[in-house]
Amino acid sequence: MKCAEITGCFGFNWLQNLCGLFNISSYENAWTGCNNCDVFILPMPQKKRAANCTQSSTYSTTNHLSVCESAIDGNRSQLTALCSITQNGPNEWWEVELVNATWIKYVTIYNRQECCQEWLNKLSLQVDGVECNRVNLTVPFSIGNFSCNAFGSRVRVQSLVTNYLILCEVEVY
């Protein structure tokens, strides 16, 4: 049995002629020995490249414009002044268009730090207009990883509450 033929599997050799193959999500279960101990690992998902973005509205003050690009500039700072912010309203959304259509495993969202983190407790993640995850949290998050498992080129974060949508950084994997 070759590890490369088993989905979600990797192997290692800790003693000569004894190789452990197991599924990363259930490593406490059965082990399989083999003579050929090639090592296979699952590659870490690569961050997808953004082409451009849009949002439902843009919050602005006399000295600050909270554009959608603030959430894809590579700056993981969680200071509100460096984040993308929409106006206060129902169903506010932010969307990124990827360079290519691709398989999207999960989305990482960096929430604001100063206050009001609960504003992101209820949101919908969508790929090409189809919901891949509906988030309904009771405890606010600082940095959230949300599974998606969808194929497409447009990723949308839509608020399910009537408020500002504030995203400090969004990374698509």
C-alpha cells in the first residue's frame, strides 16, 4: 500500500522497515506497516491571489476612506483604521475576485481588535454566489478560519446582521 494512493494520508519511518501510514484527521486509529517507506505529506494550502475586490458600500470620514482593498493588502494588523469598512446597513458584503477559478478550502478572516468583534459573529461565506459556510457564533473571534470546500473565482463575505461589515484582512486558501 502506498501512502500516495490514500487520500489525506502521510507516512514516516521511525525504525528500519517499519513505516507508519495514517490519515491526519484520525491518527489515533489503525496503523499500517510497509516495507517501502517513502514519505508523503499533504501540502499546505497556498494562499490564493486576488485580482480585485468590491464591497456593497464604503465607510468614509474626512480623513479616512475604508476601501475593500484594505482587506487584501497583506497587512494583518487588526486596527480598525487599516480595515475595510462598509456603511451601517442590512446585508452588507465584501467580495474578492481571484486571479483564477480554483478550489477554495477555507477562508481566514482577521477581525478588528479595538471593539465590536461580535459584528462578525453571523456571516455567510459564498463562492460564485453559492453559500459554502454560514457562520453563527456565540463568542467573537479575533482570527477565524472558516471551511468552504467550493470551486470558483469570487469569494463573498456577507454580514447577516444590520451593522458595519469590518474586515481587517481576508485570506483565501
